[in-house]
Amino acid sequence: MEQNGPIGLIDSGIGGFTVLKELQMRLPNENYIYFGDSKRMPYGERENEELICLGNAIIKNLEGRGVKTIVLACNTLSSLISEFTSQVPLFSVIEAGVQETLSCREQGLVGLIATIATVKNKGYERELGLLTTEIEYIAQGTHTLGKVINDGQGDLKILKSNIREAVEPILLRGVKKGMIIEDLLLGCTHFPIVAGTIRKMYPELNLINPAEGLVRLLEENLQENDGFNPGEAAFVTQILTTGDFEIFENMISELELNCDSLEMTKLKGFA
């Protein structure tokens, strides 16, 4: 592992900025390259075969830029992590989300809102099943919430309507099982961007953000492999997008991200 090599992040748009923000706060002496494939967003509506091709192409792109490790800051891609080929360590937001779930409770039901593809692929259920059978996810896929957020959240009424459509079925299914759901896992990295709105709508719910656990997993790996940047040069964050340049600029400003360059790029092999 090249210590001064950048940490790569992959997302279908701006959602992974919530992970990048956490990384910059916790590991400020690292270099970062963020690849947001917003031209093909939302990933959650695409078939697995296409997602695997996209994921491998972006991984190859980042490896060509010298990254020392790659964070799949996208739940949809994380649900397919076993299908990707990488020369550097890959970190899954799903694994981190499960770890954060286990830190919140030992048994019972936990709500999970995610993209359709993440729910279909059952990545969270598989990962959780490796560690416990005492907790069950009540998952609800949403076709539109991630895109509403990625496009700048738009009208507040539309945003709230999309949040309701994702959360209400989970709460109702909990009632049918005779239990009150108290925890809600944000199974798409776009969702923490509107966590404040979700809290106002559902103050009784404890929101679980996988980003915190993801940073911890990465930090532990760097520690074990002597991979921390020794700080011999200036620390740089480079952000690449395949589209929606203005939306990226706006969210960088809103989240107060450190950003040294924002560039439009193309993905080899894709129109």
C-alpha cells in the first residue's frame, strides 16, 4: 500500500459526499479522489449485470489514478461487492451499516430504507445473518427518493412525500408484527443529506448512518497495514463527476467539503 496514495470513493452521484465529509473530519491528512457517476444515476434502478460492469470500470479508473484503497460509498454497489475485481482493498458501506446496527441494538426489528436494487439484492440481510439472527431488517425500497435528493431536493412537499412513501410501510409492517420500530437505517448514502427533515417528520426514530462505521473500518485497515499518509505533501481532494456539475458545486458548498478540484470526466467503455 502506497502511504501517500489517495483513498478512492465511488457513488452514483452526490450521496457519497456524506462519507467523504466524515473521512475528511476523521482522517484529514489523507488524499481523496471521489468518482460520482451522476450521468447514470440512479444506480438503484439498473440491472445487476450493468452495475457490475459500471463498478469494475470505475474501480479500474481509480486504480489508474493510484488509489491505495477504494470505498464503495454506494449501497447499491456494495450489495454486489463480491462481483468486483480490484487490486486494492474494497470497503463496503453495507458492512459498516450492519456494524452500526449492532451497536444500536441486540435484538428486534430495524427499519431499512434503500434503493430498489439494494433491497432486491438483500446485501444487508446477508451481512447481518453472518453475525446474528436476533435482529431482522424491515426493508423498503424507494424508486425516487435518492434522485430527488441528488437533484437538489427540490420542493419540500415532494421531498416529504418521498420520505413518507419510504418510511410509512416500514412502520406499518412493524405494527403488524406487534412491535414498534425505533431504529431506521439509512441504506443509501444520499439519505443522510436530508436526515434533518426525516428527524422532524419522525422524531421517535433513531437514525443509523453507516458512514461513521465505514470510516472506522477504513481507519482500522490503514492502522493494521501501516497505510496512513505520512504527511509529506499537501493533502488534496479531487472530485470527478460524469454529469450534473452545478449540483456537485452546490452540494460541496452546502456540506462545506474540502475540494481542490471538481472536474467533468468520462467513463471508458460507456457513452
